Amino acid sequence: EILLFEEAGNNIRVFDQEAIELSKAKKGPRPMKVLVPLRRSLFVQATGASATELLGDCLHDPYGGHHKLGTPPYKRVVAGAIHEAHEGVLFIDEISQLGVLQRSLLTALQEKRFPIIGRNPQSSGASVRVDDVPCDFVLVAACNIADVPKIIPPLRSRIQGDGYEILLKTTMPDNELNRLKICQFIAQEIIRDDKIPPMDRKGIFEIIKCARIIAEKVDKEESSLTLRLRELAGIIKVAGDLAVTEGADRINNKHVRTAMDIAKPIEEQILQRFGSYEEAFKSESRGFPHLHSDSENQNPYNYWNS
């Protein structure tokens, strides 16, 4: 082993070769890593499936950050969606599913800065922390009506104080412009499916009629067209499948009418078949008594589905 001595005043310090290399590295340019580049998409969509995706993390290094074999900690830092959306828009669908992460999101909204830390306690990046990472973004979030109570009150208060809570409409007026939009939607769904044939004029009129029926039955709106486009898309695809089965080169109004009967919700099918939910439950619990033995009939459990 070779030892190098350095005299500093009346003191003598001992260096080995590794210490000298580290000293030279420190005197050179400081290492850097760009977490969020300037040229990027300013619209970021996040799901909140994990804290790492939303808030960032420091990756694990099996070599523990060794200066020769491992990766330095600063190179293992990963920005979260809130940091990537800096000076942009962060869209979170089903925000109620964030759970406890809603509090971290609230802190990021208030402070406009949020640290990146290693989130796995068993990882070598658990002790890494990057402070004051900017995250000044516009939050756009969505959820269903039934999930509104799952949003924590402080976050809702922040949204109401600095933004808007908007309940989207489920219908639109029945006029020529909106009927043309329904036609555009039909064309988009047919192109998107890429397996069903085009729809003729009568079929389009039948879909528009179906949009009126859904608006009247579900939303109690007259002279309106529904905006529940998933239901309309289901009818279009079922009608297309019927046309493919028949070998037709166009989807016509007969296919659409048949599709409306097939694509009914399960609740409506239960009422049509059994008359009421009580009768449906009785038929499920009744089973097939003529197939049971006497011992099975005395047992409270239902054997026919075993």
C-alpha cells in the first residue's frame, strides 16, 4: 500500500490513492441530472396507482451507490407526475382512488414545491432526498358522483377556493348541430372498431332516435340527445356485429333496433324476464328441487350449483 503525505502547516495528513481520486473529482465540475426537461409535453396524465408515479422516487442500486460499481444517487432520482407537470396541466382521472396520496397532492398544490425521496424503506435510495423541487401546475381531476365523498375535505376546500367544481351535463339540445355531432361520433366509433361495416342513413336516424329515448328515460329530459356516449357506442358495435353476422355491407335500422333490445342493461332484462327483483332472487335460491335427494332438501345449502 502506498501512502502519500501532505503537509498543511504544522499538521500532516495522510492520503491514499482512492482519497486523491475522490478529491480530484470534487474539484472538477459538479455532476448534474436534468429531472424535468424544458422541451416536454405540458399535459401530464396520472392515475395515482402508486406514490412513485405521482410523487417521484429514488431507484434502488444493488451496489449501494459504490463509486466504481454502483450508480450515484443523483442519477437514480426519478421525477413524479406533479414535477413533470410544472408550469403545465396535471390530469388525474378517478381522483378519489388516490387515498392517502390526496394529502401529498394538497401539499404540492399549496407549496408549489414537493421533495423527492426514496419511498421504499428496503431500497438503497431510502435515505436520498431532493428538496424544493418545483411543481407549480394546474390540476384537472375527475370522478363519479358516488365517489365524491371519498375526496378529503381539505382538498375539496382548496379546489373550491382556487378553482371550480363542475358537474358535467348528460344531455344536449336536440338540434341540427348536435345531431351532426352524433353522426360524427358514429363515424368515429366505426373507424375505431375497424371490424364493422359503415352505417346507412336509416341506421343513423335510428341511432339519433335511440339518443332521444335514453335522454328521456334516464335523464328525464325531453327534446334532448343523450351524452352517455358509452351506451350509444355499445349499441353501434352490437348493430355492427349483427351486420357482420348477416354478411351485410351496411348497418341498417333493423340492426340498430335489434341491438337496442340486446344491449339493454341487466336490470331491465331481469324485470322483463322475472317481473321483479324478488322473483329473480327466489328463482336463484329455489334451484332445482326435483334433482335433490331428501337429505339435500333438509339441508339449508343450495346443492344444484355445487
